[in-house]
Amino acid sequence: MPISPLMRKEAVRQSMVWILLCFTVAFIPPVMEVSELVVRETSNDYKRALFMRNVSAACMYLGWLSYLHMTALPILILATLTLILIFRWVWIFVAFLFVATYITVMAMTAFIVCMFQRKSHIAAIWSALFTFLQLFLADLLVHHGFDGTTSFTILLHILLPPLGLIHGFNDFALLQTGRGGLHHTKVYENHTLIIWMMMNLAYFSLLILLQRTIGNDRAVGGQVSWRSIIFKQAEDRNKLRTIQGLLGNEREALQEVDELTAKAISFNNVSKSVMGINVLRRVTLDVYRGEYTTFFAEKIQERMLLRIEDLITGLTLPDEGTVNMLGNDMAVLWKAGKRVAAMPGMLGYCHRIGFLVGELNVQETLRFFIQLCLWDQSDEEIESYIVIHGPRLYNECDLQEVREVYVRNLGNYYRAQLCWAIAILLEPRIVYIQSFTDGAKYISVVNDKIVKYRTHLTIIKATYTTLALEHSDRVFLFDRKLLVFGGSPAYMFFKYG
């Protein structure tokens, strides 16, 4: 591609550097804002809540990108007008697409940086510093004459997106001097746009891959090897498989129960490993309907209880054995693309208050989760569900007087009530409660709900303290990947003293 004579002049080159700096600085605030949003919604388990309700990672990041573009729309319009005033022969659509693609590249690199951060403000600062570093290197390359159109400099676009602005300016300068021809206004002949779009696709694919492969317990459903995803082979249904025999001692740690007692959840010889490290080994247990059940382990074994939670909510599948919920094999539901937390009459999940969206009021929050879970139904069915079940939820959870109040203005008492309302939103028969880490108000509200609903709901609670064991109908104690006891507290005290 030829270089415009304007771009060969030193004064013009210096002006382009300042324009590059102004464009990048103008785009940094919205990128920092969306970076802070992504990390905040990841760290407070909002992202995990969406995964439980069958929302894919691709939809989440497309939503965050849409939020970015709506936030940055005034800046994009001003940047487009600036390009038109500087390079008069530029189509407005091409100029707008040019700056919108550039801010998307900045956001995608920021999203990748955010995957390795746990604090939102630190992620925003790192995103800004990373962008300024790219800008500084791009300015150095322009100063030393590496802003030409050779194959090497075009490859530098991948590492330094700000350098692509210089090449885009060269495309527009060719129109200014009349050497580019009208065909250079076509999108598919703009080299910078093509490279940026390819980069966005590559970054997006990397983001989706990181959702399952990133370490430090940040991967959804447990970390897996990237090779197992990239080189995943289709399942051969005709292949003969070895059936692992039973040892005969699977239930020796469990209290004997009548076989006719209805079961809510069954683990049958379940084993689970994360990156080759076993976190569960040949666990067999039954959670019975209408009981308040507690899963107990020491805090140091938090990863084990987290994987059990993933198995119950359908975020992952066991390596060996089967998990059955209310007569449904979790593996079958997984292959069908269903999640039990988004199915009426199945599983409700009581989140911590931090996952709530402060920009929504109580009524909008409940409507959002209903629409999220019942997305495959018609608008009339969703509206009728809200009309029928909404008043009951407001009355049972003491939310009638705060229906129009934004979540950020609610106290912990009403936030805890709202978390429970979301848990029983689809009239589940099983409710899973995370270990208590919030304040006393939240603990008090959830304990009251357990007492109230334990007679007609199956409630499962994970805990790291022994204080809640004596109030449970059934207790399962885990230690070092194994289930060491399962039965009523009275039986445990009778057997072990």
C-alpha cells in the first residue's frame, strides 16, 4: 500500500502523534469503567449467577461491549467528526467504524488483563497503564520511522493497536491527496480495519478459553487444561467402555435409611479432579426430600465444597460416577443445554447480598431474573408468571413496601430478603445456600427462612463451622476428598460421642 506524501512530512508526522495521544486518552475513561464493571461483577459472583442460569460467557462479554459502546457513544461521535474535519474525503460510516473498532480492541485487551485481577480499581488502573504503555511504544516506533507499510509493521498492529491508528490515518491521507481513489473508502479494503477485526475475534476466542482454563479457582466449574478444550474430540457412542465395579463399602460411612424414602439428590461413586488433583474421590450420598441438610468441611478444604456446589448446580460434571437430581441425570441435562437453577421446580440458589445489582430496584431485579430463566417462553407467559407469583414473593419476603426502592439504597435486611426471593423465584423443591460470610442481618434472615421453609423444601447449606450442625436434619462431613460421615446429628453423637 502506498504512503501518502502528507505522512512523509515531519510536521504532519508529529501532528499525527498528538492526534494519536488525544484519541487514546479520550477512549481510556470508558474502557476503565467497563474494566472495573467486569471485575466487580466477577468478584461478587454475579457472573457466576448468570452461568448458573445458562447464560454463556460470549453473551456476557457482548453485553459488556454493548455497555462500553453506549457509554462511549458521545466520544465516538466527536472522534468521527474530528476525522472528517482533518481528512475531508472520508465517509462518515467508515470513520465511525474505524474509531469504534479501535475502542473495541482497547476493551478486549483490557478484558484479558481483568481476567488476572480480583479488585476492580486495580483492574481499571492496570488497563489504563497497559494502554499507555502501548501508546508510548507506538510513539517510539513512529519517531524511529517504523510506521511504514511493510509486512513487519503491519504485524506490529497485533501487539500495538495504537500503531494501527497511524496506518489508518495514512489511508485517510491518501484520500486527502487524491491518490487513494474512491475505493479506499470501502471497509473491506481498509487494512487497519481488517487487522483490528481479526484481532477482536482472536481476543474474544482467548477470553472464552480463559473462562475455563484460568487458575486460582477463578475458572467456571473448575480449571481445565487448554488442550482438553482446543483438541476436544467428539464422543464415540459406539466405543465399549469399562464399567467401574462397586467396592461394596460405598455406604459404610452413611446412616442406614429406609430405601423407600424419597431422594432429592444422589451422588453415586462421584470423583472429581481439577488439573489432575483430586478434590472428590468415590463419594456416595443421598440428600432426602423435605430435610435440612448440611455439608461440612474445614475452611482449608473450601475448594472441595465449591466443586460439590458446581456439581449440584450443573456448572460441571463428575469425572466418574453420576449425579441425580429429582430423577434427572445431570449429565443428560448438561448435554441438553439445561441448568437446574433456570428450570422451574428444580433448584434455587441463595446468593450473598454482594451479587445484587445496585442500579435496579426490587421489582426490576425480580423481573430480570424471571425473564432470564424463562427466556424461551413467550412474553405473555412471562408477564402472567410475574403477575401471579410477584405478590406472593413480596408478601413472603417482606418486600412490599420497598418494591420501587433501588437495591443500593436498601439495608442488609431487605437485601437478604431479596436474595431469598430470587432463590424461591421459580418455586424450586431444593434450595442451596452458600456458607455464611455476610453480616449478622443476612445470617439472621436466612436462618429464619430455613426454619420457616424446612418443612416443605429440601434445603442444603454449606458450612465451615460446627455451630449449624446440631440444627440440621442430616449432616455430611467431608475430609481430604472423602465423605467420612453422613447421617443425623443424633446418630453422629450416638456413634462418636
